Amino acid sequence: MSEKSKHVCPVEIAGGLDNRMRRWAQNPRKILGPYIKKGMVVLDVGCGPGFFSIEMAKMVGETGRVIAADLQEGMLQKIRDKIRGTEFEDRLTIHKCDKDKIGLSEQVDLILLFYMVHEVPDVESFLSEIESLLKPGGLVFIVEPPFHVSKKAFENTLKIAGDNGLTITERPKLFLNKAAILQK
Ligand SMILES: C[S@@+](CC[C@H](N)C(=O)[O-])C[C@H]1O[C@@H](n2cnc3c(N)ncnc32)[C@H](O)[C@@H]1O
């Protein structure tokens, strides 16, 4: 696939990313619970409609913070609508990325890249920016979907991450998906 033709998940199918069925199959607390502690600052890049971001906000507690970042304003609006008037408004920052730049300066404890790296046009510069956004010792949790991301493509992503200073520490088992934890 050419770099320019990479498909970005449309806002119209955001409902498929946040529903009861998915919560059962991919419980955010079970998946992220071992890595996210109270008081952490965590970043969800390619957050979509916030399926993970809002649960992350619960996990970091009142003393922590979540930055939910996405390319598409329509996805970010869905998160704003979900958290309006809730306690999460104070600990969840919404950030609009450019296609080729996340554009944050703050360093964080953990970055989640769930089902999004295969949509990024230049994975090399993206992962270099990801590394720069992590505190020393910080973690990146990458998950890619079955079927349309091959094992070879996933391993290539991990190789690029390695070339950019991120070391694989774990390969969590996530039914059918491809997953890795990397550390700065
Ligand atoms: C398949 S959705 C996954 C959403 C979310 N991570 C989840 O698992 O529910 C991929 C998301 O990544 C976003 N995305 C794609 N390329 C991006 C980029 N270069 N920077 C930031 N977000 C991006 C899309 O807009 C879309 O919301």
C-alpha cells in the first residue's frame, strides 16, 4: 500500500469502536490495568471516540491526566460529548493532531496506540515522535488488528520502534490481535 493511500477509519463507523460487545471482548481495564497507575499522565494517540481514553481517565484517578489525541475532529467531538458535565472533564485533555505530526511537547508515562499505527502515513517519523513524548522508562502499548495487519507488517513496525529507541519488554496476549509493550 502506498504511503498516501492509507485508509483512516471514518467517523461514521465510530459506533463500532465503542459498544457493549467490544467492552466484553476488549475490556479496557483488563487490557490496560497492569500498566496504568493512579497519578500517571497517559496519552491515547488515535483515540477515536474514546473507548480507551475514558477508562484510562478512571484508572489514573483524580491526580492523573489523560491526553486523547486524534486526527479527526469528528472523533474528538464524540469524546467531548461523552465527558461533558462529568468529573473526567478536568483530567482529560483533547488534542487535535496533524496527519504527519502529533504536535505535543509534554512527556508522558504511557502511550496507547490501539488499532492506529497502520493508518499512519510515515511510521518512521511517527514512532520517532512517540519516543520523544515519553518520559525515560515510559511505556508504549501497541495493538494492531488481525487480518488486515499481517504479522510481517507488525514485526516491521516493532523493528522501526526499536531503531527509534524503544525496546520490546512484553508481548501481551490479546485474542487474535498483535500486541507489544515497548519501553524507552
Ligand atoms: C481504527 S480507529 C481506532 C480508535 C481507537 N484507538 C480505538 O481502538 O477505539 C483509528 C483512529 O486513529 C486515528 N488516526 C489515524 N491516523 C492518525 C494520525 N496520523 N494521528 C492521529 N490519529 C490518527 C483515526 O482518526 C481513528 O480515529
